[in-house]
Amino acid sequence: MLRIAIPNKGSLSETAVQMLSEAGYATRRDSKTLHLVDEANGVEFFYLRPRDIATYVAHGALDVGLTGRDLLRDVCLPDAREIEPLGFARSTFRFAAPAGRFSSIEQLDGKRIATSYAGLVESFLTSQGISVEVVPLNGAVESAVQLGVADAIADVVETGTTLRQAGLEIFGPVMLESEAVLIQGPSEPAGIDRLLRRLRGVLVARRYVMLDYDLPAEHVQQATEVAAGMQSPTVSPLQRPGWVAVRVMIPRRDANRIMDDLYAIGARALIVTAIDNARL
């Protein structure tokens, strides 16, 4: 049975559970549930603190886990490796300080950096030849400079609003672009291929939609140039002479533009439908 670690709380947990549900797995109904066996699909779920997941997976206690790339990199455990990005919980990891105090990370040499991601910060700055004193904090670090325990902070940034409200500005390069990822331990467990296919199917379903439309047959080649699909469009003859029905998978974000372009070359009865899941 495949043993899977899932974040126990927060938005990362909620979206991970939703994704697994869309992939056909059983999910918990009570947030207090910490262990769930899905006999039908041959998996066993363990709901853990997000920061602990990489450690359990790296030591082989669990086979795979869903966590953040930032949390994975922070623990610096070579036996836990990312095997699939999952496309949600995106953020960047940046340095911030009071406005005008620093303009480059080289100026951080010898300074104090407050962060909840000590391993990630130390690894990044060491690779840049910069030596700092890391001040580890558990939780929000925005007040560390104002309270005098640090000269700058390093933290996950989604919009930057919280930093600006604390009188801080972002500077220096992006240390890490993070998102939710599926990670694997040192072994190659049975059942992981099926899990990956299912999760990839959900990702495809979220990014694509199905478009159906009718079109004069002489315009099929032109329409294919507008929307080629994953392989190629499905084209079927209609009872109306000289017309065909076309079905094609298109990117969700481009759906309205593609519909406009197809309408301009003669397509009619254009209908977009959602995709619940897919195998490509």
C-alpha cells in the first residue's frame, strides 16, 4: 500500500485534499483525522505538519508526500527529492529590509537575517559567498527588524502586501520560486506511477477545456492553425453538406481568444465544456 503524506492544515492542505479528491482518492471528512486508509485505491494517507513531511519521506517512513518546494529545500535532505510540480500555492522567496537600507545581497555580508527558513537562506547565501548570522524564528518575521533582532528578513512572498505594511521593501534576487510539489524518498514504491498519472490528469483538466464547433469543411486547415489541440482535432462530417463538426482540447486561459478567431473564419455553434480528468 502506497503511504502518502499530506499537509495537516492551512491552504496547502485544503488544495492538496481537493486535488486528491479530483484524482479519485478518498479524503478525510474531519480535520481532526490524521490517518486514512483508502483500500479501494491501495493508498494510506498521513496528515502531518507541512514542515515535517520532507523528513518523514527522506527517512523512508512514508513513500511520497505533498509539500512546498520551499519546505523541501529548507530541510536540506538529499533523500527527499521533488518528482512533480503541482501548480498551486505558488510564491517566491525574497529578502526584505526597511526602504533604502540595502540594494544588493552583497551588502548583507556580516548582517543578521531573520527567517523561518534557516536552511534555505544559509544554503543560498553560502553559494553566493556571503556570510551572515541567521536568526531563526518560527512564524511571521516582519517585525524582526523593527524589534532590533535582525537587519533584514528572508521570507516567502506572495503579493508583498504584508511586507509593505511593515515598512519593508524587497531587494536582491529571487532565492526560490516555490509551489506545491510531490516528493519521493529513497525507494521506488509500487503504485507511484498510478498516483502520478492521476495527478497529472487533474493538472491537465485544470489547464484545458474541450471546444466543440461546426465549420465549413474548406476551413479545417485554417482552423487547425488556430487550435491544433493536444494531438490534432477530431473532425466528423455533418448532415449539412460541406460542413464538419470539430472537437479540440484548448488551453483554458486562451478559450475566448480562440473562439473569437474561429468565429472569424466561419465557425459556428462554439461550445466550451470543462474537463473533469484526463489521461494523455
